[in-house]
Amino acid sequence: MDETRLLQKLMGDPKLKTRVKVENLLLVHLGLRQCSQTVLPVDLPNAEGMGSTIDRRMAPKMIQIQRVTDPRRKLAAIASLKKEMRTAYDKVVRASDQYKGLLSWARDLRLRTRLADVRPTVQELYLFKEGRVGGRLKGLMKSRQKIRARVYASAKPGMERIRLAYPEEFEGSWLREMGEMLGYPGCCVEAYVSDREREFNVEERAARQLAEAEQLGNMDPLAYYVGYFFPCTPDCEQAASRGRECLESLADLDPSLGELYSTLVAGNLENVRLQPEVIARYRARVEGGPEVRP
Ligand SMILES: [Zn+2]
């Protein structure tokens, strides 16, 4: 199939979110990003349905565990819950047409893949072209395991669960390497790391900067060139120039792709504005439920 037909087919496929098609598949395929990260099942169109199916399957077991008081029995029960969660995840997410469709598109676009376990019901799929990226990713995933093991071993009662769930998010050297892997500008990665290390809330910082910049008119939507990325400032020249490069290349390929990308960028910006609320809801859920470490 020629490239134009292949792209038309990709854009018409209902099994993927538009953002994943453009930012995670197409931009890597075109060499505009060296690597993308797709979070499963969140980045699939039916993520909510999948999540609630898994929750429903796990609910009876969750209730049982909350009733266990003996610490040793509780540990054993949690270990078996984790196993069942992974089985449910495999049956609901990895067996789905949406997940299989994503992998099949990676193949058709000649992208390499690497899957990483994050939690029993969350995985990350990395897409890239060069073999050396896979090697570095493998190293990063190993060091994430080490960071987690270290933090769990020294965990104290009353520690925030979000720090236990994602301890690598508070580790500068790991964040720097992951930022570089995903091709983020150095200035933006440094701002992110410095916030995390000082325990400042990155999401609130980014949302506040955006609100201020919109009032003053000094912002560039293209600085929000991919999703889940926080520019150091809403007019960061390095981030915006990446956005411009993506926009121009996509528009050259097909003007409608350029327009589509502009709407995605506007959506990314909107997500940064809403992110503090999303995080607050997530925290409330994590802090409220039983503790399940990956
Ligand atoms: Zn920057």
C-alpha cells in the first residue's frame, strides 16, 4: 500500500484515538519524535469501559481484602489480588481489538515497540524507530524497578501513596533521562525536575502559568506540541519550534492533517489547564482505596 493510502487508512481507523494516531504513531513514523509513550488502557478509546470492567471483576476481592486484619494474610491476599488484576488486564485490555489494532499499526508503520509494566492494570507502550532507543528504554525500566524497590523498602507509615505508586516521578536523574528519551526540550525537562525535586506541584505550576500568560497574551499554543507535556513557560521557544516543525511537516503531507494537529495542540493546552483537577481526583481515589503496589 502506498504511503498516502496507508495514512488515509490510519486516520479513518476508529480503533485508535486521534491523538495517539498523530502524536504517537505518525510523528515517530515521520522522524519528528524519536520515541512516544502510550499509556494503556488510558490512551485507548474504550479506556473507561475497560477500567470499569476490570474494577467490576476485582470488586469482590477488594472487599475481602479490606476485611483481612492479620498482616501476613493481608500481604498474601494482596499478592494474589495483583495476579488476578494482571489476568483481568490481559483479558480485557491486551485481548481487545483496540490494543491489537495499535500494535498492528506500529508494525505497518515499521515502528519498534517496547511494553513496560507500571502497575498490575497499567502498561506503557513505547514506539520508536531506532534499535538503540530500545536499549536505553530497557535500562530506564530497570532503573525504575530499582528506584521502586528502594522506596518500598524504606517506606514509612503515613507516606503519601502517590509517592509509593510513582516514586520515579521524584527522582531527578530518572526524569531527565526519560524526558530526553521522549525528545522534550532540555529547559522544559529541567523545570519539571526542579519542581518535582522541591516537591512543587508541576501540574499546578503549568496551569497557573497558562492562566497568567493568556491574560498577558504571551503564549504560543504550539508549545503544547504533544500531550502530557509541560513546557517550562507557555511561550517556550524550544517547545514551540518543535510544534511548528510538526505542524509544517503534517500540513505538507496533507493540509487536513495540519488542521487536525492544530486542534490536538489546542486540546493539549486545555488538558494542562484542567490537569490539577484531574490529579486531585486521581489522588482522592488512590488515597482512598487499598494499597496495591506493582
Ligand atoms: Zn522550555
